[in-house]
Amino acid sequence: MPPKSDLSLLNCSLARALSSVGDGWTLLIIRDAFFGLSRFSDFQKSSGVARNILARRLEALIAAGILWRDGSDARPLYRLTEKGRALLPALVALMQWGDRWESDDCPPVVLTDAEGSALAPVRVETSAGEAVTAETIHFAAGPGADPRTAAFFGRR
């Protein structure tokens, strides 16, 4: 079994994703990149994160392929990669969850499309478009399952 501190070694896509983006500061940096921020000083002002922590998180996001550094070494811009932009549904889902459960249904930020239309709640659905809920979802070992994971799902 891998060390508890290294989620990237677990045979679990969620654990591996959390090893890249599971830190609160990291998610706020990604949020701010979606908001259009790209400079170190802007990320720092937006969240209030300590400069040393911000520097470490930015380097980790670059190493993970979520951000890329653009421009001079003196004042680089940090931009989302395709991998980073693919986090949009997860970020929107977390924001919508926070609006419902942590903000007294009074969202601090309203999400819309470019024309100002409100976003529908993020939902999980089948490839046929049918809703999947916590009661109807099923988990099974996938093609990337190691023997331990396959055994876990084989017991269920």
C-alpha cells in the first residue's frame, strides 16, 4: 500500500485527481484562472494566500500540466492548459454545491454563459441522458483496476 500522503499512487482516479487539485488553495488558483487572472500578484490579492504557498501551488499546477507559464521569467502569466480547462465541470459542480449547502442559497458569484443565461445544475447522467443519483449509481472494477481494486469490487 502506498504512503498515505501520496494519493497519486493509489489505484483510484479520484485519489489521483486529488493529488493534483485536492488542496483548497489549488482549487482557488484554478478558479481564479477561470475568472481570467493570470499574474502571480493577482492570484495573491484575490485569495490572500501567502506568497510562498502560492509559488509552490503554481509550480505544482505547472508540473501537473494544469497551468502553463507564458512570458518572461520576471513577470510570467499563468494560463490554463487543455487539462486545466477540462476541470470546468468539476469546479462548477463544487461552486453549485457550495451555493446550496454552504451559502444559505445566496451565492456570492453567479455563473452564466456569455449571453448571461444562468447555468443549469451540473448533473450526472448516463450516455443516453438519463439522470444518475446517489441511489442509482453503480461502481465496478474498470480496465485499469489493479488486483486489489478488482478484488474489492468483486466482493460487493
